[in-house]
Amino acid sequence: MSHQEEVKPRGLFYEDIEIGNCYTTPRRTVTHSDIVNFSGVSGDFSAPHVDFEFCKKQPYGEPIAQGVLVFAIATGLQCQSGINDRTVVAFLSVDNWRMHAPVRHGDTIYMNSVPIQKRLTSKAGKGIVTFAREIKNHRGEIVQSMTSSSMYLCRPR
């Protein structure tokens, strides 16, 4: 008979998340392969993402990353930060999602998340946190912003 050890969470519990604190993710460089591969996975072969000649005539000059790809990478960076490790229950919503600047291959992005609201759920042991989020490039420019809410576990008593 095998014995499985309980894996201890390293993420933040609901009580640990402080309104106004800024939680910054690691950074990651977006590659042309990311853009092409995401086109294949999503089926989004729109000209701004795959047509070099079309893009030469646009202000951004070259294929740019899909907005959803940038969001997905930022979500992965949030995971890599460890903040959500075994303490996040569910991603609940994203509101006021805005694209402010294109992300090109070679841009390095990261995300700042600032909790702006917290509330306990009607079910014991869980709470909802709403974050103001900004995804920035290596020049510190905001490329996307949004508010989003996630459900977290409360610290065991």
C-alpha cells in the first residue's frame, strides 16, 4: 500500500491577501513561436498576427501577439509566482479588459495585481478577491489592464 503525503499550499490564503498590496509576477519574453503556436491552437489567423506584409502597413509594423495570448501568458506568470499555489479555488470573472498597446515578439511582459476588494462567501472557508491588474512590457508600458475576481481558500482553523 502506498502512502501519499499531503502537499502543503505555498500560495496565499484569503486572509493573507492585503488590500492595496502590489503582487508582481515573474517576467517572460513573448516569442514569434508563441504567436504562431497560439494561432494554431486558437484558430486565430487574423492578419495582425500572421501576415507580415499586412502588418508592414500598420502602425505596429510586424505581427503582434493576440490579446488573449498575452492574457494567458500573464495568467501563467501568476501561477509561476506561487501566489495561487493550492489556495486558489476558481477564476470567477474579468471586467473592463482593455488593450493599451501591442505586444510584439521579443517583448518581455509581467503583471502587477493589486487587491481592491475582498469578501467572504456564503460557504465557510472561502473568500473572493477582486484585483486591479496591469500587464506591462519591459519598458514599463501598460499593454493590458482589467479587474478580475478569484475565489481563494481561507486559512484552515
